[in-house]
Amino acid sequence: MTVFRNHSATFLRHFRETQRPVVLTVNGKAAAVGQDASAYQRLLDLAAEASVAEGIRQGREDLAAGRTRPARAVFGALRAEDDLPG
């Protein structure tokens, strides 16, 4: 972390140019990760896409295994739980 603190402009330039993260250490142990903002946003976007794909995969698995109910039944049960008019 000391090297980062003393040479932060160099690190920021490296982040921007390489688009790769750098692990910062304290006493030889990982303490933080530095990364360019656009590279980090791409990582977040990939994670979001993976989450959507996994949700779809699970839904298809539930459908194939018969773990589904008609939407009308689900909404009816929710209305009954919360005592809402149908």
C-alpha cells in the first residue's frame, strides 16, 4: 500500500492502459484490488448477465422437474395471504 500511496498516478495510468486489476498488499498479504473504473463496470455487467442466465437455467430446470404452478394460483395465494381483493 505504501508504494501505491507514493506512486498513485503511475498506478492509475497502469490501470487505464492495461485494463487489468492489481492486487495491493500489506506485509505481503492481499489487502485491496485496484482497477480501472471501466474495467470494473465490465466485470459488474458480466456478473449481472451470469445472474440472469443462471436464473433462466434454474427456471427451465424447475419447469422440466414439474416444480411450477399456474400464475393465477400463485397470485391468488398472494392475495389470500395479504387479504387483498381478487
